[in-house]
Amino acid sequence: MSLPLAPAQAGAIDPLYVRLGMITRGVHDTLSALRVGLDAETGAMQAALHRTQPDANLTSLLALRLLAQLERTETDLMHLLADSQRKGRMARRGSAAGHCIDELLGSAAP
């Protein structure tokens, strides 16, 4: 996604903030996909471990800890994006970049 903004425009959004938003959204989407896959894998591993080795739950615990860490990372990234949005005043009404960031955050008005 590219924005038709020239840095010299009055009131233009710093392209760094736009890139940060795009990167953060990409990481968010990746972490979401990893969470879904890890949930499925964890369930399958737990079932297999209970069938074969009842006290071998260490692998399941490690997978659950990894999932928790991914969720914390995702939350941290979304907070970073929200802070950047506030500091950069990217949500200006009528600006293409503000609309883009609102859309990335899922808060765009229809």
C-alpha cells in the first residue's frame, strides 16, 4: 500500500509513522496466524502426549508460554502504534495518511 503524500506538503504525516503502522499491522497479522496455528498444534501435542507419556507435559507448557509471549508482544506493538498515532497526530480528519492509520488500527469510520 503506498500513499500519495509528498513530505513537503503542509501538514503531511511523517512517512516513518506510516511505515511503522504498516509494519506493526503486518507483525500483528503474523502473530495472529501464529497464535491460531500454535493453538491447534498445542491441542494436538497435548492429546498425543496424554496418549503416549502422561507426565511429558513440559512440551505443552513451553508451547503455552510461547503463545503467552506472542500475545504480550502483539499487545506491546499495538500500544506502540497507538502511541505513535497520538504523538504524530496521524488521525487528522480528511487526511489520506490519517485514514490509512485508522484503517490499520481497525477504527476507520465507514
